[in-house]
Amino acid sequence: MVNRYKIADKVVEVTSIHAEVHKYCADYQTDENVDYSVTTTQADIDFEREKSAREDEVEGIPVRHFSDSYLEELAVYRKIAEKMLDFDTVLFHSSVVAVDGVGYLFTAKSGTGKSTHTRLWREYFGERAVMVNDDKPLLHIADSGVVAYGTPYNGKHRLGTNTSVPLKAICILTRSAENHIEPITREQAYTMLLQQVYRPADMLKMAKTLALVDRLADSVKLYRLGCNMDISAAKIAYEGMKWRDLKM
């Protein structure tokens, strides 16, 4: 099956084995001219299955069994993520919420509560807040700044929007008994940035990724948030980043 999708302002033509890939991306379908193409094979699906099994073994959990169609969805996005490097765009594991048209990215170790925290923002700000992507947004890094894009790959709860927003800040989320936020340096943030960006196996693509992470760290403000998951955390996080903006 073949269809075109506009993702992060680039049109990709996807040729797949299974129809589920195209159902998953339906909200991004377009008839515009193609910027690049990706094609998946059974070998790509088998790679995703083997990779998942290795990760389960490392984590010490029973090996999960996924359908070929689900694994093909992963394979397609892996190919998209690697191709988007040519357009100075990276996949970044995170949750991005926008308030008044400005994006804030929250990232953390798995299970820390990224999705829970951005839900608090939506509850606190109501219609002012828009969920951009709850899992794997794309970030375009340009001289003029960083733009965060919604993608079809938006987490198990499918929370996201086919939209783009200027990214104001990256906030590393941690658990804490009391809510507090502080600015951090690129050196303090860098390890987490590297952990959360998609890292291709190809050495040349990885070199490009590292260069883009460097630019990302210099292009947006960086924060660390200690959060107890009370709704007041949203207010403290937003005002902390906004106050910092006004003072600089």
C-alpha cells in the first residue's frame, strides 16, 4: 500500500506491507508533492521484533509478542526519523504541550510522569492548552529557533494534534515531595538530551544527530522541575519558565 503524509512540514510517501500503517497516519494524509519516500520490508519488521526482544531481556521482563502490523508502524517511523535528519529535524522522546501557541517540552526517565504532568497543564489552563504530542514529537532546529511538531506517533493514549508550535523550553521532570523549578545549564541537561533523542545506528547519521542536539541545547531554555503531580505543579512550572523569560 502507498500513501503520502505531511509530517513536520515534509511530505513522505510511505510504501508498506500492512494497511494498519496508513490507518495510523490517516490524520496526516496529503496530496502534496513528495519530499522523500520510505519503504518497509519483512526484514524491517523482523528487525523491530528482535530489537524489542533484546530490550525486554535487558529489562528482565518476559518477551512481548507484537503483530507484524504494529512492528511495521515502528519500522516506518524509524525510517522517517532517520530521513528527517537531512532536514535538521530530530525525534525526541517527550511530551509537548502548548499554552497560548507556545510549546513546552517535558522529558524524563520512563515512568516519571511526563504524560501526567502535561495532563495537569491541560486541566489547569483549559482551552488555552493544546497537546502537541505525548510521546515522540519531531523537533526542527533552525537558526531562528526550534519548532515542535505533532506526529501520528503520539503514545498509547493517542494524545496529540497535527500542528506545530515554537518551542520555548525543555524541562527535565523529576519526582519531588514539593514542586519547584530551576534553570539548568546545557551541561546539566546534556546527558538527558542524548538519552531522549532518537539515536541512529549509522555513524554518519549519529554524528548529525549529535550536532543537532548541540544546537538544540543552545536554542531553547533548559529547566529541571521537581514535581509531586498536584495540579499546582502546572502553575509553578509555567510561571517559573515565564518569569525566567521576563527576567532575561
